[in-house]
Amino acid sequence: MRNSTALLLRESAIDLTRRDATPRPRTFDAEAMTIEAVIASTTPVRRRDARGDFMEVLDPAGLDLGVTRGASVLDSHQQGGIDNVLGTIDDVWIDGSEVVARLRFSSRPEIAPVVTDIRNGIIRNLSVGYQVDEWRAGKDANGVRTMTAVRWSVREASFVAVPADPTARTRAANDDRAIRELGRRVGVSTARIDTLIELGASITDARAAFLQDVIDRSVVVRSGREHHNVITLDNPETFVRAAGEALYQRIAPSATPSGPARQYLGLRIADLAGETLRRNGINVSGMSAETMITRALHSTSDFALILADTVGRTLRAAYQAAPSGIRQLARETTAADFRKKSRLQLDASGFKLAKVNEGGEFTMGTMEEAGESYAVDSYGKIFGISRKALVNDDLGAFADLSRRLGQAAGAFEAQFLVDLLVAQSGDGPDMSDGNPLFDATHGNVAASGAVPSETTLSAARLAMRKQTGQGGGLISVTPRYLLAPPDMETACEKLLTQVQAVTTDGVNPFARLSLIIEPRLTDTKRWYVVADPAEIDGLEYAYLAGAPGPQIETRAGFEVDGVQVKVRLDFGGGFVDWRGWYSNAGQ
């Protein structure tokens, strides 16, 4: 019994990091006793550790949803007793760059006044405590140090009197009146005003949204109707997204639909076709499912767009889940157009400070530049979904085709990067100095091939530590990954287990070395040691700006009786530096 008590005390004393969260008072469900809140986002927060200031980023994809679900909702972070428990995190899901949770309150009479104040917006400050299990170090576009939580969980959420950040707050109580008054003055619809208030917008948010509305009124779309940036189902774009999301939920029942999508949940494909016709003034009374689908395909683009939205969601889910070892070793960027993308590396390793005597002048210094380039190209395919599949409400036509296409897109990108790596019989592509990626002049290739061992790994690390920049100064590259083909997986695992058997990092020579297996490597002997792409440039890939990953377009089929879906991928990649990669031909 004594041991059990100690365990509980240790658990309750976990040192949690805290962040402000944003409750949504308008989402309160009196019957279910629930309310929604944005509990985390990718917005960087300034922190400080022994090394100084850094920007902390929470990666929604790294959140442990299972641990977060069921976490307690507390009063002011008080972990000392169950009387402080107000409820629980009933559910949690990722919505774009935000993590949204549904909080369910207890029905205990003593906390009823607190719940009432939360419902009425009187208690409006919410803070979450979270624990990070794995960090990824890096730098942002401005060179500021970042620490990204790539494996983390929310352990508790608390309603507090004063938020951790005094400048962070939810919408003021009188914002409703201010938003309505401002909306009337600029002439936006009542529905638009109600939607913003429902979403918990502040007066600042509303002012920005109304300004965008005024700008959008001058834009006439192809249908001749005015197009507003309105988050209501009157907006064609919002309707398409909501209907596509509802159709996708039938394919992936575990997906959590948004509010606008809920009214279309469970509808058949023909029902959605009929809805698009009704929205365009076409009477569907007495129409068969086949007739509605045929008319919808040829009378309005909304129906094809709904199908595209559904296909796109399924495709992206499969694309993001496609396994790839080599992509973990590359840095993602964007390209503004299809011209060659030049990467300039400013190297300060040879930039040395010189003594300035009293009354003396500062001497001029230079920074060396090295340039590599690559271009983004377009790749794609068209496939059709037959009218028969649509009439039969065959969602397998969406799920199977789009899932396989998403996996194929992910596999294409991985193979593209592998082909770069193994070009020219394993020496890699030629760099701007005329030598291949792996070359003795670059100091990044073993003189003779050998299997991975403590000796050969030490040689690889030494070579990387001795790398110099363009200016001639040491840059001391740190090995981070061991990349190998699947044929070497067991041997490499045994090796790393052997050298990591001691738990003290001080006597473990490769404590930070992680094994990456890339199944597309066909050379069964060659292996690589790679630095963290966040530390030094190396392998890089890019998408066309604004179009990351595969993109979907649709149209009513002409060659096929149904709908045609075009998948396009604007993608490219290349090695922009050799210093972070080391190769051993093996034996």
C-alpha cells in the first residue's frame, strides 16, 4: 500500500508545461454538459532554458490523442484532491493547425455555479498542462532557435482566474454588441455576424473579417453571384467543404466532422447531388438517383468539387501515412515557380575577428558563398469514377482509388529522393564543384568499404567532425542517423543495441544515433551516416508554393461516363550540400 501511495504522489507532481487555451462559450451543450476549446496550436511561444531563449512549437501530429482523452479538467491547476476536478477531456481532435478538445463537466451540485459561469462567459480563462516526451531542435526562417514537441500529451486542463499570459484572453463580454454594431455599419449579413459570434471571434477578429468581406464584394465569380469570404453554408466554398467532409466521414468513421458538416452526415451520393441542384434553383422532385447525379455533373460544378474534396481527404490521409525513411533525412521547402531554385549557403566558418588597435580601423571581411540548384517539375495522372459507381453509392470507388493514389504519391517522392542519393553507381549527383556528392575531395566517403561497426562508425563521425566550410573553418558536423537498406536492418539494430547497452550517455559513443531503414535502397551493402537536416543543409525537396503534396482537380467526364479526377504533384529535390552526408560502400 505504501508503494502505491508513492506512485500516486509522483504522478500528481509531474512538472507540466502550461499554455493558454481558448474556450468557445457558444459551443456549450447544456444537455451533454460539454464545451469545446482550442487547447493548442502551432503558434510559437517564447521559452527559455540553460542555452537561452528559444521558440517552442507544438506539432499537432505528435499529440498522443489516447493519453489526452480522459485527462482531467481542474480548478486552477490544483492537483491535490478530487474535489478540484471539474470534468474530463471527453474527446480531442486535430483541426488544421489547431488541437480542439471537447470538455465534459461533472454534474456534481457543488460545481454547478462554476459551470454556469463558464457557460455565460464569466469564467473565460483556460490553461492546459502538457508533458513533452520528445523534442526536435531546429531554427526558424529568421535563424531563431526552435524546439518542436514531436511527441507530447495533454495531462490536464484548468479553468483559471488569470491566464499564464496576461495578454491572452478570450473575447470580451461586450464584444457581441460591438461585433453586431460594426457588422451593421459595414453592411454584412446577420448570418455572417451570428457565425463570427458563434465561433468566439473577438472584435479585432471581426474587424479583419469584415474588411475582407468588403474587399471580396468587388470580386464577381463565374456564376455572376457575389462571392463573400463567409463561414456559412450560403458560401459555395463552405458548402463544398462541409459536404465533402460529411461524405469522407462515411469512408473514415473515426474522423470527427466539423459543425457545418454535421447536417450532411449519412447522406448518399445521390442526396448530395440533389442538394447541389436545389442550391442552384433546380427542382429535384420526382428525380431518380441516376437523373440527379447526371444533372448535377453537367449542371453545376459544386457536385464535382464535393467529390474532389472527398477524394482529396482520402488521398492526403494515405499520402501522409505512406512510410518513407529517406524523407526523414531531408528538409522540406517551397519553390515560387518552376525555374531552377538556387540555394546559397553563407559560410562564416572562415570569418575571423581581427584585433583593432586603439584609434585603428576595422578591416573588411567577406563571407564565402556556395550555390547548388534544382527545379520543381509537375507530375500527375487522370483517373475516372464511373457514373455507375456514383449511382450505386459505391464509396469503395473513392476509398480504394484515392488511397492507392495517395500511397503512390508518397512512394514517388521517396523514390525520387532515393534515385538522387544512389545516382552514378552510388556516388550521388554531381555538385557545383564538378565532383559527385560522395567524393574523396569532399571528405565524406570511406576509403574502403566495410560493414557498420564501432570502428567504422567512429571513422564516419571523425570525418564529419573534420568537415570545413567554404571559408576553411571547422564546422564540426554531428552525426544523427544511420541510414541502411532493409537487408542490414537486423545487423544494424544489434550494433546500436550493443553500443547503447550502457545507460550513461558519457560512456555511450553513439547515444544520439538513430537507425533509419529505407526499403527502396537496392544496394544491400552500402550504408550512410547523416546529420540532422535541421542542423546543416543536405538533401532538400520542395513543393510549388501554396501546393504542398498532391493536388486534386475534377470535371464531369467526357471520355468516361462519370467524373474525372486529375492528380497533380509539383515536386523537386536535390542535394544542396555534401557536408552532412557520409557514405560507406560496405562489404
